[in-house]
Amino acid sequence: MLEVSGLEAGYGDGRVLFGVDLAVGAGEVVTLLGRNGMGKTTTLSTIIGIVRAEGGAIRFEGAPIHDLPPYRIARLGLGLVPEGRQIFPNLTVRENLVATANRGMEAKGRWTLDSVLDLFPALRERLGSLGALLSGGEQQMLAIGRALMTNPRLLLLDEATEGLAPRIRDEIWRVLARLKEGGQAILVVDKNIAPLLRLADRHYILEKGRTVWSGVSAELAAAPELLHRYLGV
């Protein structure tokens, strides 16, 4: 589904990515791992078109997308849950969700307002509340729900559980497991290795803007030296 090869990107004159390679197949959950500042967020931002690729290639369903603007990439079926949630604070929960809905897909797509609220019952109780008044956990649920309302073929999650209470983290992991069971392809960035090992099919580790390791969960779990060297755990 998604193929990234030799990806280079940065900000202004500063290069951040020096050769990132990764792939996500249909229905797969794949992780992007690494310490802070290794290029994970920049990789996701470049895939979605927010940061311009300066080298390498990004292909979605075999077609190059690295020269497309973000809105066209989104229309192809990529949905982003950004780091820090970035919900609309002055819109209600309902307005946040319907504002980004893919109208063309909503009638035939899996994700509608009702199905998102079924996935996150806590949001149903807060439909009239402004985004700014939600807890951090509720905002993260809203950010995921907002991305699902576009009926993405590939969901990108940046720091899926960062800063959340343990109970809310567990809820997010349960939701991601349900999405995987439903066949949703996901590329996720997070620092909580144990649940990622249970959830994901494959993993990629970034070090200073380069892919330095890739493999399946069993291989990563059996290599504590990798976790210590590249992730500090």
C-alpha cells in the first residue's frame, strides 16, 4: 500500500531525513520507532505532504505522491492523527468530527458520525462541548475519530498515547486493536514498546534520519540490545 524509499527531507537548510525506507501493506499495523529527534514526525509529515520531500520516493498503491499537496494526498486515502492532537479548540466535538468528513465516502464508507461515536462512547456524551474543554484523553479520541471520518485507507498516528493516563492509554490500544481487526492499515509512532509488540505486524527503527533496523515483533522482542541501543529501554 505505502512504499517509502530513500526519503530525504528537512526544514529550510536543515536536513532531518537522510534515507528512510519503510512499507505498509493492506491491513497491516506498522510502527516507526526511535528516540526523540530521530525524524519520526518529519517522516509522517513528509508522507502526508506537510514537509516537502527533497529526495527519494513515496508511493501509495504504486503511484508517486511525494510531489502532491497535502489535500490531494488526503483525498487518496491517507489520514493523519498529528502529534499534540491539534483539534479545533473553538469547535464542538460534533463540529470537529463532521468538519473533516469525506462526503463522497461517508455514505458507503465504514466511518460515519454514529460509528465513530460507537467506537468512542465518551465522545457521544460530549458532543456539544468545545474541543478546548475536553481532557487530554478525550482530545486524543477526538483526533482519531476526526481522522477516521475521512475514511482513510491508511491511518497515520503520531505519538498515539503520549501524555495520557494509563487507563486512557489502554483504551487507545484497545481501539487500535479493533481497527486492526477491521482491516485498517495503520502506521503508528509511539514510545510504549510492550503494547506495540502485541499490536503491530512489523517495526522500523530510525536513527538520525535513517532506517537502521526493520523486522517483526518476535525479532524485536528477542533483541533487547536493539531496544537499549536505539530506544533507550
